[in-house]
Amino acid sequence: MERKHLERLHSLSRQIEAAYTERTKGHMRRKVLETAHGRIWVREAFFKIKTEQNSNNNLKTV
């Protein structure tokens, strides 16, 4: 019984992570999602564009 419950939670966390990844176009950073069942690790959007802009600004100041 407990094993089935854990497998279900694992499956749900994978589904959430997949949906989140798709929505954020694959740019990810780990984040904890609090749910009624406890914590599930998902990933948060992390945009490369910002870091590229910062790099360009640094080059201009040099």
C-alpha cells in the first residue's frame, strides 16, 4: 500500500516537472514546490537571455 502511494507521488512529481519544463522552454533551475502531500522538487525558469545581456554590458564597460 505504502509503495503504491510513493510510486503515485513520484509519478505526479514527474508530470509536474515535465509540464513546467515545457512551459519554460527548457530553461530550468531547481525549486521546491509545497503540496498537500509534502515537498516535490521541480525546476524554476532560468533565462539565458539575462545572463547574455549582463555579459554584453560587462564587455561595454571594459
